Amino acid sequence: MPSSEFLIKKYNQLLAPSCERPVADRLALLRTVVLQYGIPDEVAMQSEQKVAVCSLRGRLWKAFLGVGHMDPERYLKLVAKGPSAQFDKIGQDTFRTFANNRVFTSAVPEEKLIRLLNAYVHASGKPDTYVQGMNVLAAPLLFVLPEVDAFHCFEAMGERSFPTYLRPNCEGALAGTRLVDQILKYV
């Protein structure tokens, strides 16, 4: 097993804009390294930081979700719109998000999660965008990414990566459970 230092160096090389490998090759190699060796633990370092930084895990999320360019002004405009039509529903979920995890709650104030989810509802333009459970998908992103980056990653998840999981009828989650049922028949 390679050392944490070696892995961090390898990840940094593959994530660097100056890397000469084609993007598809870099992503394939990143996936392989993550699956074979995991990601070095940064929790201790993160919990001591007072300024939001993009952790290695955050940078990997951005790479895998295809989030390159971010528009902080757009996010700020969405936040400035204030409470969305789903504000109360969001608040019913966010207060209990990883509430028993002190490392998480000290690193991610509930207000950040509320802002991100409200901005997501505003960005969608649909009043029924928020569904229960979005909070536990967005929260880990806020743990490893600055708020603007986390918003763009969450938006990429909702629009490109698994949009059916983030719909009011939960069709993606239902399809996922059917798939697990089928797999379990063979295990």
C-alpha cells in the first residue's frame, strides 16, 4: 500500500491543470487509484482549519462531477433571493443532518446547508425542487469544499450525474432499490 504522502502527490499530479494527459485518461486513472488505494484521511486537518479550502476529496468530487468553472456571482445572486418556496421544508431536514457528528457540525454550520439548498431551489426555477434527503447529499460536499464549490457540485449531481434521485417522486431511488433487489438474487 502506498504511503499517504505518495498518494497525495499522485492525486495532485493528476488533478493539476498542467497535467499533459488527456482528461478522460486522467479521470480513468483517478478512479483506479481511488478504488485501489482510497483517499488519504484529511478530517483532522480540516477540523482545525478556520477558512474553507478545497480538500483533496473536494477536488476529486469536482473532477468526477466535471465541475471546472464556477460562477460565484451567480451563487451569490441566488442566495440574495432569500428564502425559497421550500425554505420551511428544507429547515425541517437540515437541523438533524449528521447532528451527532461533532466534527461535521463544527465544520458545517446549518446555515450553509440551508443557503446551498435554497440556492439550488432558486436555480431550478421549480418550486417543488427540494425533496427530503437532499440535505444528506449536499452536506458531505460542504464538508470537503468551500460553499460555492459545493453548490456547483450539488447542482452537477442534480442536473447531470443522477437527476432522477433528486426528483419529488424519487424515481431514481426506486430504480436503485430494484437494481439492488436484482443483484441480491445472484449473491
